Amino acid sequence: MRIGDGERAFLLELKGRKVIYKGSRAATRSISGWSAKGRSFSFEMALPPYTKPHATPSDWVAHLRTRRLVVPRPNVAARKIERVGYERLRIYFIARRQTHLAGKPFRAGTTYNQILNLYDCDRRLRAICFDACGDFELAFRNSMSEALTRAHGSHPHKAEDAFKDGASRRVALDQLSTLYAKSRDARAHNYMIKYGDPVLPPFWTMKEFLTFGAAVRFYALLSNPIKTAVAQDFGMPTHEVLTNWLECWWICVTSALTTTGCSIGSSRSNPAACAARTCRPRRSTS
């Protein structure tokens, strides 16, 4: 359907209604999905160009005040924006704005210091969480290494029964081989020039090349007895609990901690378990 010489219209049947999107040909974005009736659809929607000019910290303070934010000391507020950046603080501003009202004003009585306190609390929370994540990452990798090498020797990746199945072993071997080939660690170089077989270093060295995400993925490939041994090392009754906990934590680390606060309860892997926080890391004292 054509509406005028310079416009385009796109029809989409959604929830039993026909929606017309129209705009210039200058810029369009393709979108695909499913209608309410289960039929697939795709359409293009015109997007306007970005035209916002550069704004100084003082400009941003003036803008915030027009949106009813209480700023007792505008010059101090501008210096904070200059150091931290408006975009960094913007997510905290949005959390206190009434987005359903015209102009999206701040809630009545909201002050600039309240926004800064929220930002500072979140910054401190992220620092604490990342410190804890670092400690747990070391303990988790070492526990996995101990369980594997105790049961299967220095090179457990050669033992198929260390993994769920043959396919999992091949995936794990590819993962370790890629890490080893790309590593610039002196320990990797030392093994390369000193030993010819096996090709990969012992796992107690290989574990040092695993990031937390890589370690979580590697753990998922292991056999149930090995996973259970690692889970028990952290005081968890079953490896399923540790697996769920790791997925929740990893999602939290990679997404929630980069925004405002921790959204463990909104985890895509298991919202109920994460919200209830049924699994907590605890090193065994035995």
C-alpha cells in the first residue's frame, strides 16, 4: 500500500487489529515475530534520524531542573556529571522519573543527592559482589580441578567417563585446546617448549586459563559423579542445585550488576529459585 509519494505504509495483524506504520523511506528497521494468532509476520518501521546536539554538564543540570529535580547546588552537580558522565547517571535518573506523565518529571521531592546516594550504593554493591565473585571463581575452579584429577589423573580430558558423553568430551577438548592455543600465559609457553605429549598441560594448569564463564560451561559438560563431588565441596546436596546457582550467578554478573542493583529474582534460568535464593555458596568445613 502506498500513502503519498514520499511515504510507505506497512500492515501488521496483531491481536486481531490492523496496525499501519508509515514514515519516510530514509531509514527503516526490519522487525520479525509472531502475531497473537500464531502466524509469523515481518514489517519495516521508519525511524527518525538522531539530531540531539552536544550538551555540557551545566546544560544537563538545567535540563534536570526543568524536569523538577531538586538541585540545591547546580555547580557541584555539574562537576559530578563532568566526572561520572550523564549517561552513567541517567539510569538512576530514569528510576526516579514518572515516565507515564508528559515530560517524564521526577517524583515530587526527588533531590540530586538522593540520585547520587543511589549511584554510590550501587557502585559499592558491585564492588562487593565482584570481590566475592573473584574469591568464588578461584575456589570453584580449584574444586573442579581436584575432583577431576583425583579421579582421572593429570589429564582428565583424555578420560571419556569424566564427561557426560563422548560429544561433551569433544566440546570440552575443543574448549581447552582453544584456550591453550590463545593463551599468552608463561605457564602455557613453558609447557609448549618442554613437553610433547600430552599436547595439553595437566588440568591443574589448564584451569588457570578458564574464565568464570568458561568454567561454568566446562562444569556443565562433566559427568554427574564429578559434578556432585564439586557441589558437595560447597555444601550443596546435589549438582543440580549448584548448576542452577551457577547459572543464576553468571546471569547476575553479566547483566544485573552492570545496571542498577542486583536483579537475581529476574533470572531467565529459574526465576523462582533465584528469587527465593535457595542456593548459597558455602565451603565445606570437613
